[in-house]
Amino acid sequence: MNKTELKSFLDEKVVLYNNQDFIESDPVQIPHLFSQKEDIEIAGFLSATIAWGNRKMIIKNSHKMIDLMGNAPYDFVMSHTKDDLERLETFVHRTFNGQDFISFIKGLQHIYKNHGGLEAVFVKHQETDSIQKSISEFKKAFFEIPHQNRTQKHISDPMNGSAAKRINMMLRWFCRQDKKGVDLGIWKSISPSLLSCPLDVHSGNVARKLGLLTRKQNDGKALAELDLNLRELDPMDPVKYDFALFGLGVFEGF
């Protein structure tokens, strides 16, 4: 199909999947549990961090993280005790374990106490055409505190060639403001035009079949290629097509 037909096809799929029915089977339901900005941010960041593997297990373990924080993420991050952190030691999701969880709580406290919060870090380093450098700078700031080296692998760095799928998904949740009820739109200072698609196996395979992506690996170079093509379809809101690519791959087996 030509570009006009492709845009029309994908726009229809966005409408089909970008609605509140999507929430019940997606980790985006976790930040939706909260109304305070900081609670939404922390719940979203932590659930996005463990968003790989079986979706039901991702959601189950995300709820478990929230429960371990007493269902008050921001309060827990800012005023936890040593005993509170010890409760987290039993947590495990694939290779993300209790020690990683504890390091993430400390890293988040550092971000809120010393960097003005999550949004402030990403805004400070955003460029005019991409948010990927902001992800890299966020990772540096997050790990300024003492931590185990192994924990660093749980935040991807686009400057090292990663597609950074999970952080890009989180940024979609926080920055898109289309009032469809899925993405939360709590960050007003980052334009959705700068966002990148959360590139994974499903969205990558569909993008290749549709001619939006030629590179075989799902890495940073592939993300840049996909960004370019999606921005031609909608320069102001390119990542709305994540709903179409993901939906076609997961729900339709396209």
C-alpha cells in the first residue's frame, strides 16, 4: 500500500486499540491506580522497568511492588526506613530482584531530593528532535548513588545503541495527552512529537511487514529509522502508532 493508504490503515488501528479497554491487559493500569503526580510517576516507572516477558506476570508483579510500598509509592520512596527496605528483599521478577528494587527506591529518592523529580531530569536534557539523550542522562543521575553494578542493566541507555523500549513506553504514558484515557499525559513540558515508539518484538515485526522498518535488529538504529517513518505519518504525535503496531502484532497476529 502507498503512504496514504498505510496512514489510513494505521489510523484505524489506533482508534481500535487506543481506548480504555486496552488498560485491563496492559501494565499502564498500574500508574492509573493513582491520582497524585509523584505516585503516578513512581508506579509507572517501576512497572515499566519490569515490563518484559509474560504480560500477566508483569501486571501481577507490578501490583506486588505497589503492595510492598504500602500502596503509597511517593511516601514510601521519600520516607522509608531500613525495615521497610528489608521487606523488598524477597521480590523477584525474572532478573530484577529485591536488591535491584531497593536500589531503585534509593535512586528515586535521590532523583526527587536532588534533581527536582523525574520530569525535571528528562526536561533538562531534551533535544529539539529526540528524547533519547534525556534517557541516557536520566540513567546517569539515577545511578549517582551507591549501587550494585548488576542493577544498571535494568535501565537501558540509547547512547549505547539500545532501543530503550521500557523507558520509551513510560514516556508515552506520561507525555501523550490525547484524552482517550490510556496514556496519562501528566508531563506537559515534553512534546509528544519528541517521543519514540517502544520498539519490541511485536511492534518491530509488524513495522517490517508494513515497510516502516528495514533493519533486522531491534536496537537504537532501528528505533531511529522507525521514528523517521512514523513522524512522516504524524509529526506531532508519532507514537500513537505504537497502539496500532502492538495491537496488530499481539491481538491480531499480523
